[in-house]
Amino acid sequence: MTTLSVHAASKRDGPVQALRGAELTVAAGTLTAVLSPSGCGKATLLRCIVGFERLDAGEIHVGDVRVAAPGLHVAPHRRRVAVVAQDGALFPHLDVAGNVGYGLDRAARRSGRIEEVLALVGLAGYGKRMPHQLSGGQQKRVAVARALAPRPPLILLDEPFTALDASLRADLRTDIRTALHADNATAVLVTHDQAEALSIADQVAVMHGGKVRQTGSPYDLYHAPADRWVAAFVGDANLLRATANGRTAHAPLGALPLAASHQGDVTVLVRPEQVRLHAASAPGVPATVRNHLFHGHDAVVDLQLQDDTRITARILDQPAAYAAGTSVRLTVHGTVHVLPESARS
């Protein structure tokens, strides 16, 4: 069953064409992340879905109800779409239970639903606390509980994990995903954070230039991007010209195994973690280290091949062994992806 359907959505914001025929389908009970850099249309898409903006063209359905179309604009409060804002937007004069139960009728408030959703977001027993007594992460949890409470057909999360430190953000997004799935909620997360989208979403829709460039599972999006732009935006990418002959492509990094058979000139995607570094005396393609960046959990090494091709590798071992000027040999682990012919440039 489909909870949200956006078809050919177009919207001009002053001189800017913010949406250009955007398409999005969200299945019931799933979490979809809409991922893009700033200024590519994701915020406008969210506002059109909730009803804060009118579409210029196209249609939006929430469940089996058409809420936006040429000549039709259902008011936001009639769409029953819950929004979790970036700042949480809690009522400071109400306690946690009052905030969560704000959208419930008297019978629902007495049914135990408030306590149920607070437990789902990890705040059992916090009903009497005031918002100012909560940490930033706890306030975000309350905002999600308030959105879940009336069981809306759709929840929109507008970059809800901003302004939190990295470790808290990682824990919170995992807990929120668990809560959404446990309540069988349907949600759309709007974000510019690739790690956030890939780690918690069931489906990711990548936007650029007001269009949805690709929609798919996080795994498929990362390993089989639809074009060069998606490949470079979703994670780091080595994009190499190559000549394919069946299941092998001949590229500056040597003979590379392909996931599917291709012929002729192609562009292949090699992710940095696929590039393995070896001693200069080992087999492989010769390269020289230009520099490296240490990130704690891993390091990124910038390399130059003998034909001046630049390659990026991600390694887990001691980066100090790869000082600038060090000669190494490179091999590629696993199969590589060929970008679609129409997407190469």
C-alpha cells in the first residue's frame, strides 16, 4: 500500500524553479529519506506535501486522498500530516505529557497512548517533566512522540537531528527509526546528511535541480548510482574512463571485474574503500602518495598514478606508513559499477 505519492510536482519560488516534475512514492510503514544538498528542492517538496505551499503543476496523494492538483489545494490541517520541525517546536508551558497529548481527544489521552509513545522513544516516566528540564536530544524525542501520538498517515521529519553532537545524533536517529518501525508509522526524513540517510532509511530519494534523480535502497544507491552526479554526491567516488569487454573493464587501475557484461567505452565507479594499498614491490598498479587525511576510524589517502590520474583510497591501517611521496602499488577489491551510458559525460 502507498501512503504518499508525488507525481510531476512543479513549483516556482520567485525566479527559481524549485521543483521540476519531482516524483516520489512512499510505501506504508516505511521510512524514506529525501537527500540533497541545500537549494535543490527538498524543503520546497516538504512544504508542498504538508500544504504550506501550493503546487504549480502535478499531484500529491496522501493515502487514497488527492490533496494537491491543478485547481485543488487541501488545507494543511485537513491533510493529517504530522511535522517534526528542526527545533522540535515544543510548547514551553506544557509538560511532556501535555505536549505529546496536544493533538489527541480526551478518550485517546485516557487510553494510555501518551505513555505508549513516550516508551517507544525512550522517555517512559518523563510525562511530568517540563521542556526546559530536558536535553536537546530528549526534546527531539518528545517532538517525535507528539507526531506519532495521533497515528497520522504520514510524518515528515525536517532535518530533526541538527544542532546535536555527532555521538548523540547517531544514537538518536537509530532510536527514532526503531520507534517509527515499532509503531508501523510512515515517515519522510528530509536531510542533507548522507550518513544519516543511508544508515536509517528504508528508501532514499536523491534530489538535484528540483528533480528526484534516483530512488532506491541505501545499498543500491551507493553501489549502483544512476549517474555521475549521484555517484559523486552519495559518498566519495573514483570515476574512471575504461574500455569494457564482457565482464572486465580496462582502466587506469588495471583490469577491473564488472558486475554485469558491457562492451566498449564506459565510465566505471570505484569506491575508495575498494582501493587497496600494497608495498612498492608487490603486484599492482604503481602510484605515489600525495597526502592523507586521518579521521580516527579510518584515513583517506590521495594518490597519483603514473599517467597523472588521481585516485582516492580509504584505509583502516596505520596512515603514517603512507607519507607524501611514498611509492605504493594499488589493487581493486570486488566488482565495479558501470554508469549508465546516458549518464556519462
